[in-house]
Amino acid sequence: MEIAKFVLTVIGTFLSVLGFSFAVFQYWKKKQDEKFDLLKKSIETMVQNENQARSSALDRLDKRIEFLERSVLQGFENRLSVIEGELRGIKPILQAIQNWFINNTGSK
């Protein structure tokens, strides 16, 4: 009878310790899951912030490129206008030189 009491006490103690260990493990697991969820949320927030920062940087870059394109085209157009004006100014001189050659190098 003493052996039966001892065996039942051992089994009861084992089940109590097992139940307590399971409860501690569940508590630990819950805390780990909460930490993981918090980490996941913080990473999602960081990714969203990074995406927004990159999007705004791309917008600024697009505006800068548009400004540079306009500046280059405007400078190019101005330079072409100047060249065209210079060519128009040179045209009478070239015609005068051509006429001089025609008149002075005629058949002798």
C-alpha cells in the first residue's frame, strides 16, 4: 500500500510539474510571439518610411532633371539663334567675296 501511495504521489508530482512547465512554456511562447509581432511592425514601419523617402527623392530628382532639360534646351536654342544671326551677318560678306572672285578671276 505504501508503494502504491508513493507511485501515485510520484505520478501526481510529475503531472503537476509537467503542467507547471507547460504553463511557463506557454507564457514564454506568448512573450516571444509578442516580441516578434512588435519587431515585424517596426520593420514594416521602417520599410514604409524608406519607401516614402525614396519616392520623395525620386520626385525631387524628376523635378531637377526637368529643370536641367529646360535649361539645356533654352541654352541650346539661344546659341542656335546667335549662330543663325552670325550666319546672316556673314552672308553679305561671303557674297561680296564671291562676286569679287567672279569679277577678278574671270577669263584672261
